[in-house]
Amino acid sequence: MTYPTDPHERLPRGDKNRRLSLGASREEMAAAAGITVEQLHDYEHTQPDRHFSIAVARRVGDALERLEATQAPHVYNGPVPSDDAD
């Protein structure tokens, strides 16, 4: 089941962060979602007070769920702190 279940409640910037944590390029995500790179770009850059395409949101959400089920996130939080620091 896609989260959130209602595509009207999707957060485009949050979906972009999910895509980036998977290490998926715009081209890869657009292909997985069955949309164009331009549609993905427009969706991911939707401002919080603007409307977005529900059809695109549904496709992106479904693609994210599929990718997250088969890939581990690639989040880099910087170097590990050393115990040698005073």
C-alpha cells in the first residue's frame, strides 16, 4: 500500500527526498513511475501552497514504494566522529 494512501496528501518535496535517499536519478524515477522527466521535475518542485497533478503523485508514490521495497537507502550523514577528539 502506498503511503500516504490518498495521493492528495502527498508531499512532493518529501517524495523528492525519498528518491534522493534511494540514489535514484530523475531519469530512473521517471521511468519507474511511467512519467516524463519534466513531469517529475514539475511535481518535485511544487511549492507547499500550490496544486500538483494527482495522477503524477499516484505514479510517483507507487514507484517509490516499489523501489524502497527492493533497495536500501543511500543516506550519507558525513564522516563518523573520531573518539580521538578532545
